[in-house]
Amino acid sequence: MTEAISLFSTPPALVLLVLTAICVRFASKWGALVVVVLWTLLVSKITFSGSTDPTGVRAFAMKEGCIGSPSLFIAIVAVMSVALILYTSPRSDRI
């Protein structure tokens, strides 16, 4: 939980949270697409930064318990992205 909070409090994540709120407020489908792509880039950076660490410090810190797994952060971002796309998708009034 602490790792998710610390990842959500980084400047890129805070900017993306604000952009997500703006897309929800105005129901912008193109804005939602851009925001979801940016969330994907942020999650990819977080996920792949551990595998490109030549020193192995991140893996050692996770093993020792100093850094938590980003799984909760990734799951919350995935749910937010799906909800954003579904909320801003065009509605069909045909019954």
C-alpha cells in the first residue's frame, strides 16, 4: 500500500490524475485515449526500470523489504484506464 501511495504521489502520476479528472469532467474520448496511453507509458517505465538496473540495487531493495512491489499501483491504473475508456465511449441509444 505504501509503495502505491508513493508512486501515485510522483509528479508524473499527479499530472496524469489531474488529466484523468479533466477527461471525466468533460467526457472527452480523445483526451481519455491520450491519458490512457500516458498511463501506459508511466506503468511501462516503472515496470521495466527494474529489469534495466545494471547494479541490481532495486531488486536487492525489494528483497530486503525497503521497496514494495508496484502491483497495486499497476492494478489501480489498469482499472482507472478501463473505467475512463468505458465512461467516455460513445453511447448507443438503440434498443
